[in-house]
Amino acid sequence: MPKNLISVVAGCLVVWLGALQLHAQTKFIDKNGIVIFEASEELFEEVKATNETATVIFDAKNNQIASLVLVQGFQFKNSLMQEHFNENYAESDIYPKAKFTGQLQDFDLERLGADMMHVKLKGTLSFHGRDKEVSTTVQMQRIKDVLQMIGSFTVLPADFDIKIPKIVRNKIAKEVQVKIDFKLSKK
């Protein structure tokens, strides 16, 4: 191989590797994201569960975010409630995962600092075999190379074709509050 060709190939390889490294630096991940849902009604037993094993990936290059939660990972205070949730409502043996894919709107990572910033988030929540469009505002901050994202939104059991039996209908809220807390590190 002529020396000039080797130099050109080596130069291209350096540029390509640099581009790969730059691309990798735009991705952030959290493998222990927290998702909490609550459907409690006053005067009745708390209907609340927490999952601390959500996997979340954020690509700052295009502001896209995706998360995945194993439904059986939601932990209730009451084990019988957890069993009923998995068997009768979420049917986690048939629908084992909940997913969210979306995009931060008008977001610039370079402007994010230690002060909390309000950012619009739009996307699709997939749960129990159904999809629901979600639009909310999250709070974000950046401390060193960690992005924190905190937020909440409301869904209805009917959005996901979940039937609540009459016997417990007044003990479960008509609206379910979903809260997120993610700490995303550079990948």
C-alpha cells in the first residue's frame, strides 16, 4: 500500500472513531430508574406500587427517550394486592413489560445546569397491550455528567382496557398518578 493511501486510511479511521466516541457521548442511561404509580382513594387502603428497576435511555443528539419496566417489578406494601395487580389487572404473565418512548420538546442539553429546568415531554406509554399518548412537563437538572429527570402524569385504567370489578371500584381511584425519577449517566 502506498504511504499516502495508508495516511488517508489512518486519517479516515481516526475521524470515524472520533465520530463514534462523540455519538456515544450523547447517550445517557439509568438502569435503576424509579417509577411509582398510585391509585389510592381516601378512606381506603393505599393502592401504590414502586418499581426501582426501570431502564431508561436518553439520546441528547435527537432528544429521544425510551424506558422499559418489568411489570412484575412493581412492589406493593400488601403482597395480596401485588398478586391481584399482576394476575387480575396488569396480567403481567401476558403483558410483562411497560414501555415509554418519547421526545423532550425544545430541549438543549448545553443549557441544562444545576438549576431545575422545566421541559415538555411527549410520547407513548405502552401498557397492558394498549398505547396511550402522554404529554407532561418534567423537571430536569444536570450535575456533572448526571441528568436528573423528575415528573408525573395521569392515566386512566380504561386507557389500557383494565377492568375494575364493581366490588372494589370505589376503593381504586379513577385516575392513576404515575411519577418518575431518573438519574441518567453518560453511556
